[in-house]
Amino acid sequence: TVKGSRRYTAADAEIVADIAQRAAFAIHNARLVTRLQHALALRAETVARLEDTELRNRSLFEGSPVPLWIFDRATLRFLAVNSAAIALYGYSREEFLSMSILDIRPPEEVQRVRDIVTGRRGGVRRLGTFTHVRKDGSLLYAEIHSHETEYDGRPARMVQAYDVTERVRAFEALRVSE
């Protein structure tokens, strides 16, 4: 050996290999942490966008001047109702959410509603004009449009109820006068 130089042994090679392996693991872990941080940042951004979209959708639903509600297709129970529906029908939000869509129909229309709900699927549909019952017992005529949706993971329908009471009464009065 040259003066000052040293011969490396198998034990030295094992130490160097161990250090290299630890360095490789550290680099690999650092890359994984970087990828994970990136994935978490993307997830947080996506969640924020979804929350914004949900907030906008709820705001549009709640702020619509047209009475709207969402009902469960299986139970026919109201799942959501907007302020316009509350104002038109006279029920509180809590009362609506404890009822089904059959509770705002006169008894003679219940079977017609059941038949339509179980038979209809697909896109937006104009279902016709129905007689509805307000909380005070008075009747109104509502032109119903609805479409399939999902609400809290369950099949539902969103309904738009246009109050056409004055139009129906005017038509009836004209028909009687003729």
C-alpha cells in the first residue's frame, strides 16, 4: 500500500452500500412526500371547488322565485324545499320535511301522482297541472315540471311548481260563461 492510503475491506464496502441504500431510501421518501403533498394540494383545491359549487347550487335553489322541492323517489318524502314553496304553500320548512308529496294532494289525485312518479324516468318533463292543498286547506293549481336527480346519494326528483291558479280559474270562468 502507498503511505497514507488504506485498503478497503468487505466491511467498508458493506458500510458504503448501507449508506447508499439509506440515501436512496431518503431520496425515494422525499419524492413520495413531494407527490403526496402535491396530491393533497390538488384534493384540497378540488374540495374547495366542490364546496363553492354546492354553495352556489344551494343559493340558486333557495333563491329561486319558483317553488322548488326535491323528493325521494322511493318514499316520496320531501328532502329539500325552497323559500318560494314555503311561502306559496304555507308550511314551514320543518313541516314540509316531515311530509311526502302526497300530503299536498287532494285524496282523489293520490293514485294519479303515484302512477306518474313510478312510471316516469329520464330528463325534464312537464307532468301537467295538478291540484295542490295549502296548509290552510285552500286549493291551488300547479303546473309541474320535474327531472331525475340524486340527493344525498339516493334517487330523487326535483320539482318546479308553477302556480297557475288564476289562469285555470279564468279559463273555467270563460268556459262557464260561454
